Amino acid sequence: MPLRTTRRSPTATASYVSNADTTASSPQDSARKVLVDNEELLLRVRNAPLAVALKRALTDPVASWGSIKSTPCIRLGPLRSGDDTFELSSRAAGPNGDGFEVLTVGSIACSPAELVSVLCAREESDYNAAMKGMHGSQFIYGSVVQVLDGKQSQGAMPDSHQLAVRTGCFARSRMLARNEQWCFLEYFQPTSDAGTSSADTSQGFSVSLLSLPEKELAAGKATGGRVDQLDGVTALLVVDTEPNISGEEGATKLRVMFHALYKGNEEPVSGQATDKMVRIRLQGMAAGIPRLPAVVRRRRLGTQVFAHQSATAERQNSEAQNTRCVSCTKGLRLSALMRVARRCQLCAYNVCTSCWSRENVETFNGHLSAMGVCKRCLEWVDRCDYSHVQIGDRGPVEVIDDPVPSAPRSVMGQQSLRESLAVESTKNAAVSVIKMLLDPSKATTETTYSSSSDAESTDSEEDEDEEKYMTAVGEYFQRRAREAPAAKDCVLSNAQQRTYPLHPMDKASPSAPVPDGESERLECITKFGLMDLNEPMPELDIICSFLGKELGFFCTMITIVGATHQLILSCTIPDFAQALLPREHTFCQHLLMGDAPFIIKNPEADVRFYNMNPVTRQGVKYYCGIPITGPNGIMVGSICCVHSAPMDITRSQYDTLVRFGEIASKIIRVKAEAKLWKRRYGALMRNCTKIQPKNDTSISEITEDSPLRSAR
């Protein structure tokens, strides 16, 4: 079903000039958005006693705080864990009590990288989405004025640190007041590990926040005198990892501490927020911290592929037409008149109203969609690992355009195929693959079995033929780079939405979907004996080697997917050749659910794959599957390409993968048909031997026109 998207348009009360500046330019640079140099900004951060103030706030007696309350937050993690709460404390500060400070302390079950992406977003859309999620309608709009990485600072700060200048506008806190604007400096610093010389974000981090005068910004701020400035505010947010007392593998819990301090103004200043306005705003900032789990949850959901309505409606015998809730086993009424069930849009099963909730899903560019999800799926979502998911990886996987080369690059296939042609044992197979690549109608795999005595040629003639082949291959890939379909026309199966339900699973048993035509597919595999192919296939080895080297995959294999196992016919890792893998622990079973190439980024963050052996044991972070088809276009296997890090596939690479999928399909069909014919021919010869004494006819005398010959 189409996603119902909530597009947030900022409630602008003033005009904005916003463009993030990521260069370390000087204050005299006319293009610079911040009128203070970076050295001065770093000096302000280092001189601010933020850590001292936080330590004092944490160690002060409870009685010293004027107000203490517990705020519940959504629970991330297993359902059996207790409710999560944050403790919010506030009190007056300063010698005269004109100031104010707040302290928020609580725990979140997520990885540090997830909080970093929320709190220290580089893109303006992600920054506004996070602030809107934390502060709701009170937040109007903000800008990312400047972002400076440690690598850009020319040694002024460590490489893993980040300095940013941001602005944020908040709705007025009381009637007849003006809206408020906070211009602030943000400094991100990972927690240093004493055992190593480099900082490690996985151990925690801190974010320092300091107010900047509005006059020090040349862009990214509200203009027109419609806002009051929040000056004199300093804050520190510290995130530390907590010990895993539950003993559950991968269960990470973070302790979050947020402290903000405002010292107060001696006299009211025109254009600045009053002490009361700042006090209310600090309380709002502290109240936004317990909403961090909700932002994390909606981003986790944004990495999932939800089910299309056809996953249930078009499958008459689908298990998704269940009459009992898959979460609590309660009986369901599915009639239109008395319907007391809801459909989970992630697993596509029916659940009761008590086990169903409407959740916000954050996709790319911070857009929100409301989706119905069951409790069981939420638990699956929280079991996944999101520590390696980049912000740009949210949303459906897409094929991208080819980059414009800054310098001439070598033509694809030159090095890999040249190496195969240079080796005598693989030369004939390489010639066969090249012929099928250039002209599929003329090529067969018979070249592989041709004897060297069939055609005598000199070394110079062989070298000349090799150069002709390589020249033709280079021209082919250059032509295909121009003629390959546009990126938007490259079809990927189950990328936008999933066309099949997710079967029940646990931590050790992944979901194992079965395609509609499974019986016909298995019948084709059995008829041609594809699961019994054990002869060497050098052509497939060349294809795997080519794709692995030219496209940069860690491992490439060509497989046949049987009823319970997956047979590896060829692999760039020789030890895997002829291995049988459990089908439920393979990506290719999900490729069978479509009719086009299938790509997955960060499978550890996808509820379909997070508990598969290749993910948990081999650390696979990327999968690309290309269909291998048998007779009548029935999908029998795949070209399986995996990598240890997420990748992007360009339009020309997509075209190459599809082309080699066709070549591999033909090679397997020819080999399987040859083996089938040999088996039938052997049976025929045995029958001929039995009947030979009766008609006194030798086998060598059987002609093409004889009934025995035609019987094959």
C-alpha cells in the first residue's frame, strides 16, 4: 500500500539564509558564514568549564534540586525488559538566583553510532528532523551553518572530532512573546580509550554546546527582528556505555547525561530572551532528551522494507491470512463488519488491536510515514544492529549513475580476462565466455573441451588472437557504458516494498520465504539434475573471478538453490566450491521471491537477515543477487555477490551483472543438458547391448536413421 507521508513544512516567522559551510576559511573570506575564525571557536570550547559543571550537578545532594520528576520513554529492546525512564532535575542558579540549570539522566538501549547520527547530523534535513522529533511543535526550523571535521582543521583538533555551528528557532513560550532563536557552537568528541592512541566512538562520546552572539553569524539565522536570542546558555551531553548485565549478546545500553546552565542577565537587554523565557526553554530542552528513543526507533524502522498490500491480498493460501494474533494468539475476526484485527505492515500478518500500534517511520530527507506495526516486529527491529548504518543508507536501495571520471581509466575486463587467456588451463574457457559476451547466438561451451591438436597455431597467432579478443571486449564495455539503461530504469526486486510476508522466526532461525512456483522450480532442478552438477566448470570460475576483481566484491559465487540447501557451483573462495549451505541461512532465498536483481545494504540492520550465518559469523554487510534461469525462464539459482562493507552499484555495473547472469544461465543449461543427454545415451547403449544378440547388429553400425539413434 502506498506510504502515508507527513511532510513537515517549517512555520517560518522570519526569513532564513542557510547554507552549510564545510571549509576552514578565514574571517576575511566573503563566503564564510561565521565571522569568527575556527581557532577562536575551539578556544571557547576548551575554556568552558562544562565538565566541571556536570560533575558538580551529578554529585550534589538530591535535596539541592528544586524539582525532580521521572519521565517515561519508549522501550527499545526485548519486551521482557522493564520500562525506561529519565530523571529530570532543575533548580535556580547563580549568586542571586537569576540563573537556571537542568539535568537529565537516563538510559537508552541503542548503539552510540545511532545517537551520534541523531545529535550531530551534518545535513540540514536530518538536523531538523531530529530536533523536530525531540521538541515537537515547539521547534520551528534550524540551520547547519558550518561543519568542520578534524581532518579539515589542519591539526587544530583530532581527526575524529567535529566542530559545527548551528541555529534553531523555537515557538514562543507564552502569549504576546516573540519566538526564540538559539545560535550555538557544537563540539563533538568521542570518548578516548586509554588502551589505544585513537578515539573510539563505540565507548561513548560527548557534545559541548555554547551560545554564540547572533551578530557573529552572517547566514543561517532568522532576520527581521521577530525573534529573541537565547544567549548565555552552555550545555554538555555525555553518553557512556553501561555494562551488559543481561548477558544477552549484542545488547548495548547507553547512559545519557544532559546538563544545561544559564547564569542570567544582570539587566534586560533588547533582543535577548528574558530570564523566564530562557528558564522555560531549558526545561523544554531537558524534556526533549527522553524523546531520543522515539527518534532512534523511527530511524530503525526507516531501514526496513515494508510489505506491499499484495503480500496478503494476492495470496489466497498465504499464511498471512491468519485467524489468530501472531503475538498473543488471540482469536481474530476478519469479517468486514466486525473486524477486530489489524494488519502489520512489516510482517504482513494479522494481529489484534492490543498488539498493534501506529509507528512513525523516518525515511531519507527526514520524511515521516505512519505505518502499523505489531509488537513482534518491533522486537525484531530492536534486535538488529544499526551501528554501521549511515544516514544516507536509509530508504530503498537504488542503482546510481556512473561517476564522471576525473582521469582516463582502464576499460573494464581487460586485466581479469587477459589473465585467464594467458593461462593454458583456462584459455579455452575464457574464449568461450568472451564469445558468449560478444555474440551470444554463436557461442557454445564446446570450446572448453576442444583438444589442442584440433587446431595447430603458432605463438604469434595465439597472441594476435588474444589481442583481438581483448580489443573486442574493450569496445563492448565502452559501448555498453553508453547504451546501458538509465539508473532510474534499472529494476530491483523488493526494493521499494516487499511482495511476500515474513514467516515467524526466532534469534537462531531466519525467515524462510517460499515462492509461489516452488514446485515447478524444484521439478526443473530435479529434471536436469542441477543439484548433482559436480564437474569442474572453468567458465563459471572465470565469471566469478571477473565480477570479483572488476566490481570489487569480497566473494562471488554461482549457486543452485534447492529445496533445503544451496549448492555452490563456483566461488572465488575455492574452499566453498561444491559446498552445501542451509537454504534458510542464504540471501538467495529472498532473490527467488522476485524476478529481478536483488540488493541488500546493511543486512545486519534488516529483520529478514540480521540472524543469518553470513551476517553473524562472516560479517557480510552487502549482498547483490542476479537470477540464474533454467528452461522456460524458471529461476534456479543466482550469481551471489557479497562484500564486507556497503557498496553502490552503478548503471553500467548493473548492466554487466545482468549480462553475466544470462551467460552463466546458458552455461549451466548447456552443461546440464549435456549431462542429461549423456545419462540417457548411456541407458540407451545398455539397452542396445541387451538386444544385440537378437538382431546381430553392432552398435557401430547404428546410423542416424536407425530407430535406436532416433530414440534418444
